[in-house]
Amino acid sequence: MSIVTGRIFVKRPQIEDFLRTRMDRPKVLYGRRKTGKTFYTRRTLGDIRYLIAQGPRRLLDPTEGHSFPPEALHLLCRGGEPFILDEFHRLSRDFFALLQSGECNTPGTVFLTSTLHYYRRLTRGPDAPLQGLFPEQRVGLVSPRDLLAHPWGEEPGRGLVERLVFYQEPTLIGLPLKTIVLGMAPLARSLVGEVLEEEDHALTMRYNAILQAIAGGAASLSEIATLVHNLGASPTPSTSHVTPYLATLVDMGLVERLPVFATRKHVYRLPSPLMDLVFHLDHRYGFRDTLLTWSQLRPLVEARLPHLVERFVERLLAEICGLRPVKLILEPRGRGEGPLEVDIALARHKRVILVAEVKWRQRVGPRYLRGLEEAAARLDAESLLVVPDKSAVLGETGAKVVDVRELVEMARGEKCPLP
């Protein structure tokens, strides 16, 4: 299975394996819009019939170019031939009753949905009508492992990784960075508006302020609430004004929650690099209301890229090492010192296994690595330094140094850098 933009195909083995594995009942792919569910499914499964639910009482066959009432699904389900049904959550409860009764249980059939919040109401909880009926797979952003493993036809380097950061959004694959940046604002905002509309929410000022606050550096619930209030989107800086909105955004995959290691606290961030950059520029520079040229945007984007590369590397290491990302904040050892933080911390169970720093646009000397080495020593964890090229490292370090070439090798061999 592949993502296609122009002539570029990036394989996603996990989703392909799920779709190709023969099961004795239908299966479900779900996830945020524009992650490629429809395309992957149709490309992988070939010429089986494809239908779209356009509402409770209407189905569309885009291949044949006509629509028909959902009662026709009874005949299709009983015909014994598999089919693909896109946005199946839009159909009426009558269809869910058909699924519950086992009347639509043809192996090879795939149900697709782009709503997370509503889909969970169908599949989670004691009264969920579809609970436990079908195997399911979530489709999210493209994996850094899959992107790095693709043969791009160029020497691995900083520029390649900076494009791959944005290629995590399937609709951007193959585009040059300049094109992505100049066209990114409408795409990011339409994505947010489209998802919230699908979830029966309007893109309100408060949702927009929450996304701006997180991209602008607010991480904890109290920081987000304060910044949302400062942006004029809530009457007071109380967390109660943002908690339900934030929960919906997390539920839909637009915001992710990261545990703070060894505490019960969490921090929040935007998983999409496209949304992160757009809302970051909105917050810092009034990007929404200002028409900026590429020469004006370029330094602003370059300033944000190291942060986005950190998240890209974190996803890669977590996936190939089987670890979970956590936010690491260590108490200072001496008076006058601030808390010790590192770019990346990956844990297994209750122990941090790997800490890493990404130094992307500067030469790196020993003074830049003291925090990394101290965190590794205090936690008895492995330490990793990620740079575009090893020539950027000056002097000796106790951390293992990895450059872009080795990231590519790790991705292609699925080889974790841990000993």
C-alpha cells in the first residue's frame, strides 16, 4: 500500500498488513480526515465495490455515478461479495442494527470513518451498538519510519528530513518546502474546520485559541487556560473553560496528551507539524491576518523547524524501540538552577530508557550537552545526540551520536539504537 502524490509512493506496511489479512468478518479503519484511509483501502483491495454514506438516508456509488437508499445495503450484505463503505457512521441506526444482527458480516468488507469522537460512541461503553463486533485499526499521520525508509533518490541530509517532517501529512508528500509553506494556512484551517464540523462542533474562537496557545508554547492545562483567557476567548483563566474543549480536540486526534514522567500530570501538544506551524505563526506573528512572502516566512519557518524535527525523531525512536514518549522534568540539584529538561525522553513501564537531544542548526560543543548527560546519569538511561551530520559535533561526548544517514539506516532496518 502506498501514498500517492504525483508519482511518489510511500509504503505503510502496518495498514497494508491489516487490510490484506483475511478475517472471518468485516474490519474498520478509522482516523482523522486526510490521512489516506480511502485511498489506501481502495488501492490495496483492488476493484471491490466502493460506496460513500452521504447522510442517514443516502448512499453514493461514485464509480457508477448514482445514489440509492440505504435499504439496498441489505441486498449487498446478503450477496456475499465484499465492499468498502466510507463514512459509515453517517447512516441511520437501522444500519447499525443490521450490523449487530450479523446480517452484514462478509469477510473482506471494510468500513471507513473519519470521525473519532462519534466513532467512539459507537464502539466504546456498555451501550455502544458496535462494541467488539469488528477488528479495527486507527490511521494517523504517516510514520517517520516509513518516510525515512522510502528511496527518495537523494543523499540523506538536513533538507530531506525537514521535508519529511511535513510529509507526515499525506496530502503534502512530494511538495517542496516553499510550496508547502506558502499554501499551508488554508489547508491547516480547512482541516480543523472540517474535522470539527464532522464532530458537530463549530470552529469557535475558543477552539482556535486553544490551538494557538499550545502551538505558542503553553503545555499544561493551567498555562493553556491562562493564554486562552489572555487571547480573549474565555471570561477567566479557569481550567474549567478549556477542559471540555481540550478533551474533544484530544478525542479527535488534533491534540495529543503526553504524561509527565513520575507524576499524574500531563502536557499537551499538536501532533500535526502543519497545524503546529500554522497556529504557532498565528500566535507569534498574526499569520492569519498578514500576507507574508516566502522571503519573510522562510526565517520564521526555519526557527520552528528544529522543534518539529524533535517530534519527528521522537516518533521514529518510539516506534522502532517500542517505547512511549514522556515529558521529563527533573528537579534542579542546586540553588538558582532551573528544572532539567531534555528534548526527548522515552520510557518503558515506570522507567526512562532513553533520553535524546536534537541539535539541528548549530555546531554542538560539550556545554550544549551537559543537561543530556546529567539526565542520563541521574536516570541510568541511554543518551543519544541527533545531528544532521557528525561534523557538527565538536569535542567528545558520552552520548551516542546519530546523524541523518544513520536515521535512514535505523528506519530501513527497524534497528533501535539501544544496546
